[in-house]
Amino acid sequence: MTVFNRRKSIDAMADRSGSEQLRPTLSWPHLVALGVGAIVGTGIYTLTGIGAGLAGPSVIVSFVIAGLVSACAALAYAEMATMIPAAGSAYTYTYVAIGEPVAWFVGCSLILEYTVVCAAVSVGWSAYAGGVIMSWHLPVVPMLLAGPAAGGILNLPAVAISLAVAALLAAGTKESATVNFVLVLVKLAALAIFVALAFPVFDAAHFHPFMPYGWSSLSPDGVKLGILPAASLIFFAFYGFDTISTAAEEAKNPGRDLSIGIIGSMVLCTLIYMAVAAAAIGAMPTADFAKSAEPLALILRTLHHPGWATIVAGAAIVALPTVVMVFMYGQSRIFFVMARDRLLPGILAKVNERTHTPIAVTAFTGVVSAAIAGLAPLKLIAELANAGTLCAFVAVALSMMVLRLRDPRRPRLFRTPLWWLVGPGAIAGCGYLFWNLPVLTQSLFVVWNGLGIVFYLAYGMRKSRLAQAG
């Protein structure tokens, strides 16, 4: 068996040893909450302002474009997750459909995605936490509320929340999922309050000019502006449903619950995003909140609702950690599965006997994301996360199409409608969004995966289970 022919068998996916077995504890409400907890977060609470700065009022079209691309990918994910109910998400599907080398590349992209997402959301959370802390006039050193790019030394709140969430995840899957469920309700209630207060002062004049930078253009200093560059950034606000597929082995009824979780959370969050974006732009000109790290709270304060602004900011402080929790959960499972396949050291695949969680990889994920969150700026982190996610989405859509052609008779509990259109649509849409990312982001993505390929050639290619078996 050559390295390019190494593929996992779908029928052999259930073969697990006792110390490397995850316990099924999650039902579909937990999975929907897992998806909503991941999707509704920094994207709508914080990146709305940055996106508006790139596209103006037409940022609402950017939301539509990013949502359509994500919807195509979500349909492919739903088919693959129900057909292959195993942990590992896009990495596992690619391993089955295409082969080990490509699966490793996708796994590296997922590690990049989940790690920097945890960092990005921690930074977004810190912006709201810092705003509340400063309003209380507490003796906090401002230099410890922001990273070097924002004029500080270390974003200490972002570091603290990353480590705290890692500790909660290590305590157990069901326990952390229950906490996530409650905090998701808090987060949605805060967004409902914002919409209810912002819509009564809706001013259609704020939508003119609607496309100040067109579909795509360059600023005098070389920054990409317009609807499509904004969509490439705002795309960060839509993904998260893919983390549901990482919970496949811990779903009680994966055939039913995974499709409900993926499709249900995607539809619900798209409706929420459109309502919040419309309310924000209608309440205030985009130029007035484009540079704010806490745009929703800023808009409410401008509308003379300081109390409600504090409540919305407080809800973000309480609830944004759910996004960190969900993505850190997904990250630890990607590490876990790659280690179980021996593409990473096997010690990372050990599950704690008491908590039934992979504590070692959870702790490692927490420390790395804390380091990034403490030092890196939000925009760069979010765009880098998008690069990894776009790669994963392309891999899932491609895997879905490959298996439709190679194994058309295999039972599929959920079938992607018009797969011959949805699959290429997801690939083309993701490719175009990647093209519109900043050159620095694209370069960092290439460097990261280049290092990953070196590691694979030096370690994984020889140590993988399939290599040892073949």
C-alpha cells in the first residue's frame, strides 16, 4: 500500500480500544446548542463593526454571501456526519474518501482553525469585559487589557478565559455541554434585547450609499475593501456547525441528531444574524461603529440606553465563552483522533477514566490559544481562522462528491439535495472567499501547512496505523 492509497474504511470506523473510546452522552438539543454556541459569538458581537468598515451598509450582503457558502458546506457536512458518525470532522471524512496525505493537510488546517478561533473569541470577549471593567473604574492597568498590536502589553482577560474554558472542558463532556446550553440562552436573549431597542429608531438613510467600496477594491494603503473582502472576514461569523461533527462519537443517536444539529443551528443562526445586522445599520451609520470592538454595546449607549448596553455587554461577557468552549472542544477532538490514528503521538489519544475526556490535548489547546489571544490582534486571528475553515469546507464537499461517485449504494441517513450542484458550489464559494483574504493571511496559512507537511514526512507517514498495518 503506497502512502497515496492509504484510506480508512467506513465499516472499520467503529473499532476502538477501551482507553481510546469516547462515551455517547449528547442528544440533539445539546448538539443544536453546541452549533448555536459556536456560531453566535464574536462574529456578531464584535466583527460586525469591522465588516461594516470594509463594506459599509452593504455588509448585510456580505452576510448573505458568507451564509450561502456556509449553507452549501453545512449540507455536505450533514451527509458525511450521518454516514460516518466518528469524531474528527473533515479530517476523518477526507481520510475515508481521499486518503491519508490529504487528510493530514486537512487536519493541520482544522488545528489552525480551532486554535485561532478560540483565541479570536477570547479577544472579542476581552473587549466587552474590558469595557465593563473600565466603566467601573476598577484599579486595572489598561496595558493588561490589550495585546501589543492594540498598544498594550498582554491581553490578560483573553488569556484567563482561554485557560478557564480548558479547565471546564477537562471536567467532562456532558457537564460542559449543559453549561453551554444555559449560556446560549443568555446570549440569544441579549441579542433579542438589542434588536428590540434598535429597530424602533431604524433609519433607512443609513443604508445610503449602499456600496461605497463596490464588490471589491483596494484602499490607497493596499487594504482590500468591499462586499467580497467583508464576506471573507464575516465568514468567521457563520461557521461553527462543523464542530457538531466532531461530537459524532458522543451523540446518542448520531443518524438523527447530527443532521438536526447541523442544519437546525445553521438556519437559526442565519435568521439571527440578518436581524441583528439590519438593526445595527438602521440604528447608526456604519462609519460610527465600524472601529468599535463592542459595536452592539456602543450603539445602545449612543441610543441613550446605558443600562441595557451594560446588560448586553454583560451577556457577551457571560456567554461568549461558550464559543471558546465549543471550538476548544472540537480542537481537542481533532488532536485526539489524529493521535488515535498515530499521525500524532499516541499519548494524546488517552481518555481520562473518570471524566472520559482527553485531558492532555485539552490542556495543550488551552495554553496555545491563551498565548495567541494574549498577543495577536483580532482581525488577523479571525482571518487566519477563516483560511483553515475554508480548506476544511472544501475537503468535506469534495469528500461528499467522491463517495457519491465511488460508493453510491451506501445507505445515507441524510442526503445532500442536488449534490452535484451544492458540492461544486461550496468548493467554488470557499475558493473565492480564500482568494479575497489578505495576502498575509494566505501566506501564514501556506507556512503553517508547509510545516505540517514536514512533520508528516518525518513522523506521521511512518507511524500511522495504516502504515504499520500495511
